[in-house]
Amino acid sequence: MAELPSFIAFTGLDNPAQIGDLRELSARYPIEWGVLVDDAQTEKPLFPDAEKRKAFVTAGGLRLAAHVCGEQARRIANEPDSVDVELFGYSRVQVNHSFTGSSAAHIENTVYFGRKIGVRSMLQFSKETPSDSRLDWLFDVSFGTGVAPTAWPTLAKNGPFVGFSGGIGPDTVKDVLKAIDAPQGVQYWIDMESRIRTDGYLDLNKCEAVCRAVYG
């Protein structure tokens, strides 16, 4: 039997009025909630402004990851000491600086930035699985569009902590887990964004349906 994910990452918190329901679902299932951070796009539901982000962080009872995008992400990857973005209260920070991968310098800067602010850092990859275990890696060929990959990378027992995204939702998650076919004892996570939304907003009914499909 394939190993189940250590937790499910639902990305795209947008409404602080849901905090009570977020806590309730988190109490029943292992969940990390992703908060997209880009101060240039806060007019979109996917990118809550600083006030909303603060509400999520200060609520308590939620495991949160910041997914930094846009110019702020590019600066982390290239000039980490020049970045001024409030990331207190998150357990991990994912730096979405490029769709084309990360250079050795990008990796070093991202590791440095995470250690500087005291959180675990993450980067995306779309081809072979990276070997650097100083940070976590998300396999992503979709970039929030809901497109499923043609194949999933193989998990190594002694490799870095890896997550999987792309086309995952209530109707596909069981098939995705079968395709990933994680060996017993290997830790990983799954991440999703577009297929857990309704009319552009996070739909907690869909999130719960994913949890039930994975963990029962």
C-alpha cells in the first residue's frame, strides 16, 4: 500500500471570516494553508492584502505557509537582504520567483532568506528531483492553472522533502496518489489551488472532500 501524504496543502486563503471553519478542519486533518503574497496583486482574491494576511497569522490554530510571488519573490532569489515583506507567523515560505527553475545562486539565496527569518524555505521544480535537502521542493508544472503533469517524479527514501501539485482536487486526488505511489515510510505532501475554488474563492467543502478522499 502506498504511503499517504504527511499533510495536504490548500493554497489560496482569501477570507478571514472563514478562520473558525479553517481551525475546525485543521483539528480533524493534517493541513497546511497556503497564503499567496504579492503586494502588487492584492485586488485579486488569491492575493490577500496585509490586513487579511495578519488576520490569518494571528488567529492561532492554523499551520500556514507563505507563497511569495512577483517582484518580492524575485528579490528573495536574487537579493535576499533587500526584501521587506512581513512573514512572521508562517512555518514555511515558498519563493515563486520563476517558471523556469532555480540556479545555484537562487537556491543559496532562498536557503539564506529562510534561515534569516527563521522558517523553512521552499522552491519549485518541474523536471528531475533536486537533491538539496536544505530546503523543501514542490513539483509544479501547473503554476496554479490546474494542469496535471504527464508523469510524477519518483520519491527517494533519503532525498529532500518533496511535494506534488498540478490538477489535484476532490475528483482526482485518489488517482494522483496511486500514480505517485509513494514507498512506505517516505514523507511527502500534496498541494492544490485552482480545483478547490468556486467562482475564484476558496471552497472549504471541496477542501474537506479532498481530506475525506485521502484520510477517510
